[in-house]
Amino acid sequence: MKSNSGKKPTPTDNRETPPAELTVSPKATPLKTPGLNQVAPPPRKLLSLKQTAARLGVCINTVRNWASRNGKHSRPNFPAIRKTGLRRVGILEHELDMFVDSCACLD
């Protein structure tokens, strides 16, 4: 069997190399926790299409049509449908609330 012509074998695994040291940038700022005078942002809740349709009083297909970006019935200010998994989609609650507020009739 022939040798590798004097070449040193290269490791194919990164386990042999020592871990790199973590460095902190001098410009890095510590994380701030909300105090008494600071208000934490509300948690972002994802509504399913069924919940969204129930809130708006329309069917699920209407929600899909409004959210489509190139369809005949699309609405440009309607929030986008977000995909969170292989079979799960939804719309952020605060975006839906902003859409409803923008459509509200002010008498």
C-alpha cells in the first residue's frame, strides 16, 4: 500500500481543533430588562385562519383571497399569512387589529 507522498493527513472532523474563544465587542450593550417605568411589548399571538375568519365575520377562503398578493380580490393592506410549520399558518393578531382599525368607519 502506498503512502500519501509525505503529506500530513487532514482532519475530516472538527473535534480535533480547539474551540475558538468568545470575544465581546467593546460596543456591545448589556441586555435591558423592563423596569417600573418601561413597558414590555405585548406577546405576539398568531391567529389561525379559522380564528381570523371568525373575528372578521367572513369565511376562510375570503381571508386567503384578501391575503393573496396577486389575486383578483387581494387587499394590499391586509396582513400577510405567515407559515410557522409544515402544516401551520396564521396571521399576527396585532397586524389584524391594525387592519381592522384602518377599515373602521369614523362617524
